[in-house]
Amino acid sequence: MKKILIKSLLIVFVANLITGCSLKSNDLIELKPKLNNLTKRANSAIKRRGIEVSKVNEYLATKNPILIESFKDYDLKFKYENEVTVVLVCKDEKALYEDLSCDLKIDNDYSSKNVACAFIVKKINCED
């Protein structure tokens, strides 16, 4: 009886461990399409509305609360250079994604690396 109980607990523990890891990965996967939308909206706020880069997060939280709610567990940083908006998504002081407004792809995925939360792309040029 004791062996069955221990085996059962071990199976439950392993199942929870696997489920927990897969949920974490799914959260990041679901974040990618929302990041494109966030980058597009941040770019529009800066270029069309004249919102200062330092106030973009506050502006988007007011105008697009549902979108910003998706990023509530993440740190968002914005940068505007050479007419391109850059959005950096971090968690626990580690960079996860860096996205430029001049294309539709996620430009840099750092989620599987140990990269500090700082803008990595130094020369912002979308013509390459």
C-alpha cells in the first residue's frame, strides 16, 4: 500500500512539473502576436499622436487596456530612433523579446537565453 501511494505521488508530481513547464512556454507563445500589435500601437502613439516615449506605456494602458493587460506580468520598455519604434519585453530583469515597428516579425527572441533587460539592437535600421 505504501509503495502504491509513493508511486502515485511521484506520478502526480511529475505530471504537475510537466504541465507547469508547458504552460510557461504557452504563455510566451501567446504573447508573440500580441507583441506585434503592441509595437504597432506604440509606434502609432509616438508618430501620429505625438506621445512622448516615456509616456507610451501609460497612454496605451488608457487607450488599450485589454492589450496592456496581456503584458501585466512583464516589464515593457519603449525606444524611438530613426523613425522606428522598438519595444522590449522583459521579465525578472531578463530580456524576452525585442520588436521593431518596421516589419511584421518579432525581431529578436531572447526567451531561451540569459540576456539582461536592455535594448540589444544598437543600430536601428530597417532597410537591411
